[in-house]
Amino acid sequence: MTLDSFYQWQSGWRSEAGRMPVFFIGHGSPMNAIEDNVFSAEWRRLAHTMPRPSAVLVISAHWLTRGSFVTAMDAPPTIHDFRGFPKALFDVQYPAAGEPALANALATGVTMTEVGLDHEWGLDHGTWSVVRHMYPDADIPVLQFSIDYSKPADYHYQLATELQQLRQKGVLIIGSGNMVHNLRMVAWDKLAEPEYGYDWALELNERLKNAIVTGDHRALVQYEKFGQAAALAIPTPDHYYPLLYAAALADGKDTPEIFNDRAVGGSLTMTSVKWS
């Protein structure tokens, strides 16, 4: 079944939103899920600036697999994939429904690789920490698409282009990670200091923003060419790959909007992008 035939068949379910924006969101600490801060306030604001989506599809930095998968259950569980945080965070449940028919359509529509239907994973904090602020009533279906961690950056960029039809049909696609993400070098004593970033973190963040604004997606894919700053800012690509998925879904009709452009703890940035 192609995605077009799926939406003709399921036309009663489809939103009238039409073409949706696409996001890369720096999700940062899991505590952002329950804190009312500058980041979560912006997530809420943005949700009010666009049509209501038919569904939300998230590519989260926290679902790394061998092969590609999409969540396909009716009721995805809320995954608390972290340790050492307050009980209030572990108590959070985000009971959004899944959408198995959409998962099946996605798996059928992607031709670059086989996409498996997953009934075990659910929604990790890369997804629910953001989406619960955007859609607090949990009344929109939410799915996750995994990151095949055995594949390189250009593979993920190319794979993402095959999700374009979903964007055209009212599905909000979010890449959730962080452009700069080096937990081993966090300045824990500087977390309360606003917008504190190491020189290399700020350098790489600026280079990535310039590539985004100018549409230089080749530079985003070949991020290692940014040298030492990239090696320090992206020691592992798990939190970076979601940016490539979002960027690949942008086209010539889109204008990128940078938001939440702040450094945290020296070695993290919350810098996020909306393409619309």
C-alpha cells in the first residue's frame, strides 16, 4: 500500500492541516518535561502557531537500533529512560494513542530499506518531554521512528527524504536531539549560569546554524569536516542524527527559523529549528 492510497482509504482520519512544518528540537535534560522554563514555553507557543496535525512522528536520539523500525501499537507506553531524577519525573505518563495504520503505511511507503513494525518500544523522553508541552491533552496519535545506528550520516539524510509524503499529509515530524551534546564535559557547576558555552561548543553551534540558514545541507551531513569543534561537540552522533532527518524534509518552499538558541552547562546547546 502506498502512502497516497493509505490516505485515500483513511480520508476520514486525515487532518485538514495539509503541509505541516518540520522541526528539529533540542530536548536537553529530561527535567524540561516538567519544568516551566524558556524552552518548554517556546514548545507550547509553537504548537499554537500551526494547524493541528493528524499525527506526530518523532525521530528521537534515544531510540537507536540495528535496522529501521516504527512504533506500531495502539497505546505506546511512556518510557522513563533515565536515572537519578526526581520521582515527579518518573510519575509522568503521556497516554497518547499510537496509529498502527499510519505505521503500516510508513513501512510500506519507504523503499530505501525495510522498516519493521515495533510493538515493544513506546515513547521515550526524547519524544514525550517535548510533545507533552505541545499537546498536553495527549489527544493526537504519536509514533516514533528509530535511528539505525549502524548507518552513516548520509544514509539518514537520504532515508528521511522518503518521509516527505507524511509531511504533506498533515503529519508533524520532529527530530529530537541536541546539536551540541557532550555529557562527559558538562560544567555541572555552571548549569545555573544562563547561556554558558565552551568556545568549541559555541563555534560548532554557529557553524551549524549558518549551514541551516544558507541551506548548505551537505555541510550538515559532513559535519566532521568542522574539525576539532565537531569532534568535541558531537563525540557520538546519536543526538545529532535527528537534525539530519529534519533538515532533509525541508525544501525550497521553507524558511528556517532558529529558536531556543542557548548553550547549557558548557557542552550542550538547545538550539532548535522550525522549517515552514
